[in-house]
Amino acid sequence: MTTDTTAAARPPRGSSPGAAAAPPAGAPARRRRLAPGAGRQMDAGPVAYVLLGITALLSLFPLYWTVVAASQDTGRLADTPPPFLPGPNLWSNLSAAWEQANMATAMFNSFVVAAVISLATVLFGTLAGFAFAKLTFRLRNVLLMVVIGTMMIPPQLSVVPLYMLINQLDWTNQLQAVILPTLVSAVGVFFMRQYIAEALPFELIEAARVDGAHSLRIFWSVVLPIARPAMAVLFMITFVQAWNEFFWPFLVLDQNNPTVQVSLTQLSQGYVPDQSLIMAGALLGTLPLLLLFVVFGRQIVSGIMQGAVKG
């Protein structure tokens, strides 16, 4: 006696060929892929608000303590317990720190250095990230691994040969000695490559090529609008990092042409450094970053949220 083994796989009569077969009787029900309520906006409870409030206060306390220390004198800061309320010397300490640290020149130099480094890092990182993510060329994976491998090299290893090169070019005490070695960042290339690979579908690139667009046209008209959120985040991170950089600018610049972090070292000289004056200088060096975040904070947060939704 022969058995028809394909009978069980045939769809029942009257059903369409593409219709899914009903589970056999007695089989366990198929698990739903989405939990009930998934995708809906959730309301934060009172515990979440309390935790967020505590986190915000702890995050703002270092800035508040800087204001308190900058408004006192050194003797008052050495008291036990230390003061927790602002004192009357804030404006006098700020004025003294501004004069002694050559802060006007330092602010201008730091702004030029941070702005140029940030713009160059975003531009070159986006170009290289687009090439590694969506273009096809020989040794693409090898070159990407080389870029990633440079992230594992400690920057201290390149200080001596880099300083010898800067000295031979006679660039010491000039801003290009700080700007040129950091125009391209491996972290920025990898960051933009990952974002473009996830956010930009190949269909858009193929559609642009069908319309006759070349690679630079595709980069300008397709890649830049989509990569704008990641570019805003990378610009902000790079700007803050370049503004707070101390080690390399301290080696190649002097006090006649300093950045903000280099100029603050003038306030800590002497046998007994004036702690309130140092904190006043630190407050002056922090204010531009706070102003930058207040002006562009909404665009940056919006960019991060757009990138999160697309990812």
C-alpha cells in the first residue's frame, strides 16, 4: 500500500494559493511578535520625575560650586564647613581673572581652533563615512580596518615626532600647529560611516544615479540632508573636545598666544595659588560652551531624536 506524502502539505480546496495554512488542531498558539501596548507613548510616573530631578541637580552641582567658589575669597574657601552660598566677590574675581589670564586673546584663539577643527572633522568624516558605507572600491574593508586601527594607538606616542615636525616647520606658537594635526578624526569617520550605513538606503543612491547624478552630487543632495542629525552631534562633541584640549596646545603655544586652557595656567602660578581666582577663570572658560548649548541645544537634541527614530 502506498501513502501520499504530499497530501498534508496541500492547501484545502477553495483557499487561495498564497493564503497561510491554519495551524493544526492541538498545536500551541503562535506567539505574538509585539507585546500589547507596544509602540504607544508611556506616561512617566512620579518616581521617574523624582529620579530625573535628582540626576539634574547632581549634574548641575559642579557648575553651581564653581560659581560659589568664584564669588568667595581664598580664605573663606578654606573654612570648615565650606560655603555653599555665593559671596560678594564674583565680579571682581571675574575681572581679575580676565585681565591676568589674557582671556580676550585666549577666547578668540579657542573659538577659531575649535570651530575649524569641528567643521573639518564633520566634513571629512561625512565624506569618508559615505565612501566606506555606500561606495564600492578596491581595498575598502582593508582601509576601513586601518582607520579603526588608528583609534587604538595612544596619542602620546605621536607627541615627540609631531613636535619635531612642527618645530622644523617653524609653526610653534602659531594656531596652525594646533589645528592641522587634528583636522581628521578616525572616531568621526567611523561614527559617520555607521550612521550613513543604517540611515541611507541603497535605493536612494541608485535612484539618484538613474537620474544622472555623480557621487559628489549624491553626497550634496542625498547624503547631507539625511546625515544632518549625526553631523550636528559630531560637531558638538568635537567642538567641546577641542575647546577643552590642554596637553598639545600647552606644548606648542605660549602665554602670548594661548588658548583658554593654556591661559588658565597663569592663574595657578605662585607659592599659594588663589583658588577663587582659578575658579573664576574656569567659569569664564565654561561660559562659551554653555552659551553654545543654549543657542543650539534644541537643534542638537532634535537631531539626536531623529537619528534614534531612523536607527
